[in-house]
Amino acid sequence: DSGVTQTPKHLITATGQRVTLRCSPRSGDLSVYWYQQSLDQGLQFLIQYYNGEERAKGNILERFSAQQFPDLHSELNLSSLELGDSALYFCASSVTSGGWDTQYFGPGTRLTVL
Amino acid sequence: AQKVTQAQTEISVVEKEDVTLDCVYETRDTTYYLFWYKQPPSGELVFLIRRNSFDEQNEISGRYSWNFQKSTSSFNFTITASQVVDSAVYFCALLTDSNYQLIWGAGTKLIIKP
């Protein structure tokens, strides 16, 4: 158990809908990262927050957005869902925002768009 | 450009055999960090090891060992006396100080047969 929690574990929804994925980092970690794992694209970095502020952005679609709240939990919002958004979404956390810090991953949320 | 290559898509061995998973990376940064993560069938990503670019010392942890060679840009992972529980997808990843996101290899699926 990494100490990072993600809810829900599974999510099934329809095209065009909007969903919110939630992540709670390990105690003491200030950085939260979101990754997407799909069969065709593999693991891809989406976005990073550090202590409430956006720190880095990767291949995140405009239909997706995220935020980190004062209690440091983070939410990833996916809207106008398409079939291709079906994937495993991981949240990771680390103490700081630097590369020297190991990212620990949550169990993931499996999103299925029908 | 930064890139991680895991050329072995799938490896299948019989229990108790030794197996090496290859990882080759590309980066122009002088400071970088290399990681190995394990993804068992249950789906979570489990951190195994982190190596800094300025520390080429190899590491052994039980049946696991890692060989980091800057001269060949490789960070290979060896499992000695493999066990069925080692069956998983193993990912190598790269992170640099100029880019906070983890750059992932495609993963190697390891199958250990009893």
C-alpha cells in the first residue's frame, strides 16, 4: 500500500458525459501527478500540482482539467467523454516537486466509456 | 529528446530461472533519475528503485539487482531465481530536472511459469 488513495476504483459512463476522479496523496506529500494508461498510448503524464498550484502540464486534453485543494487532495475532471478516453487513470504523489523525489502511485481508477 | 526504450515486449521463463529486463534511455540532461516500477495483474504501479545519474553504483535487493551503465545509457533489471509472484509488467522510467514528468518505456510483460 503506497498511501495514495484514489476513488472510485471503477467508473463506467457514456460518451458525452462528465466524470470526476479523486486522489488523496500520501501524508506529507505536497505534489500530485496525474497519468493516463491506455493500450495504444501506454503511460502518459497529464498534469502536476504542487501545493495547490499547477506545476507542469503534459499531454492533457482541453476537455480535461484538474485542481488541487487546500487539503492537498486533487480531482481530475474529464468532460465530453469519448470512447478513446477509456483508460486507467493514476494519481501519484511526492514530497516535493523535484525530480529527485520518488513518485508513489495510487491503485488507479479504471474508466470505461461506452 | 527524452526517451525510454524497453525492447522486450514479453518474456516467458520457468520458475527459478534468472531473467534480465533491458532498459535504454535517451536524454541530453546531465542530471536525471531512472526508475523501475512493477505493475502486477491487479493493476497498481509499485515503485521498485530509483537511481540518480551521478550514482552508477549497482544495487541489489534480495533477488532483485539493477545494473546502471551511463556509457551505454542502460539501466537493466535482473531477477534471480524468479518466482511466479514476479509475473507482472515492469516499467522503466526517466525523469530529468528540466522536465518533471516521468517518461515511460512501453513496459515488459514478464511471465513466470511454475
